[in-house]
Amino acid sequence: MKRLMIFVVGLLVGAGVLFVLLNDVADEPAPAQVAAVDTAAVAAAPPPDAAPPPADAAPADAAPPAPPAGTPPPVDAQLQGAPVVPTNLAEADLPLRPTADALSAARATPGAVSTLPTRLLVPVQGVKAAGLTDTFDKPRGNQRHHEALDIMAPKGTPVLAAGDGKVVKLFESKPGGLTVYQFDPSEKYAYYYAHLDRYADGVKEGMTLKRGDLVGYVGVSGNSDPNAPHLHFALVELTPEKEWWKGTPLNPFPLLTD
């Protein structure tokens, strides 16, 4: 009897120990769970030396703040508002036009001629000043004047620089065809050569031409009559801004010489 009781007590003690061991194993997390928890904790934790974000910090996905007042716009925005040079420049049809009264007053002003360039070379080879016709005031459409000289010559005749000065623009437009704008040395006046057949070899913007240097060749480009090749030559008084496409047309006829 005594042995039976000892055996029963031993069974009960062993069952209790086994129950405790099983409960401890069930409470331990699996290795994969432990790794996931540790990785997430490391990712979320800030670096040891990182400063805490300010209380008013914007969220990461928030829109960028507006630039302060007076900040210049981006380059693309500046280009969108930049002035555009007209593409239909031709003959003396320049955007800045003086009134007829202003032109008349300027021409009638005593001593005004002394402000003009020195006498200019007839800019077409072989043409004499005595053979020119003054077409400056010749009526054109829209109640305007020609405001330039048409110097008739066969196609391909050399066009020469009327005076010294820098080539500021080689330009092509539908009405004027191939054109050259040249500033005189004072940069108060511009010489305008239009309807060219082609430019002279080596002529480029920024180069300085001397009186009589080759500019190009007479042609019929632009709105020129194909049966009447000629050089359209104009003299323009520049604005203070020296924009090559603006100015007051002046009559070059009395200034041309052989």
C-alpha cells in the first residue's frame, strides 16, 4: 500500500512539471516573428545622433512652399515674356514709326543734315549717283511712303557697304528676303540692304565692314518683282536702345556719292 501511494504521488509531480514546461514553450515567439519585430523596430527608430523634427515641420509629401515675394521667375517663365523680334521686317516697314508731322519737322530743322552720316557710297557696283532716282517719298499701299531707295541693277551685281560699320544682323523675312543691317561707327544710324540674292562669302554678324567692302549680291528675294532685280537701301536713325529693327527712316538720296 505504501509503495502504491508513493507511485501515485510521483505521477502527479511529473504531470505538473510537464504542464509547466509546455506552457513556457507556447509563450515564446517563433524565430521569424522575433526577426520581423527587431527589423521593424530598427527601421522606425531614429539615428542615435539625429535631432528630433521641429514641431511645425511639413509632411514629406507636402507641396513645396511658395517663393518669397520679389523672387525672379524661373528661366522658362522669363523666356515666355521676352520680346519677340518681328518676322515680317522688310523694306522700311520697321515697327517704330514716327508721325508724318515729326518727320517733316525733323527734315525742316536747321542744321539737321549735319547730324547725318558723312556722304555714303552708292551701294551697288557700277551705279553712279547721277543715275539714281529718289524713291524715298514714293507712295506705297496703306497711305505710307517707300522711305528707301530702289537701286536697279542686274541680278548678281555686287552690293557694297555704303560706309564703315559693324554688321549687326543677317535677317531673312518674307517681304524683305535676305537682308543685312549694318550700324555706322557711332551706332546712331543703321544701313539696311534688302532683296539680296545671297550674302558675300565670309560676311557674318559682328564683323566690321569698310566702305566699299562686298556685302552681297543684287537679287529678287522677298516680295521683290522677279522681273525687276534691285537693291532696296534704307538709312535709319536708331533709338537709344539701338534695336536694329527700330528707328526713324531718313532719306539717303542726298548723301550718296560715287
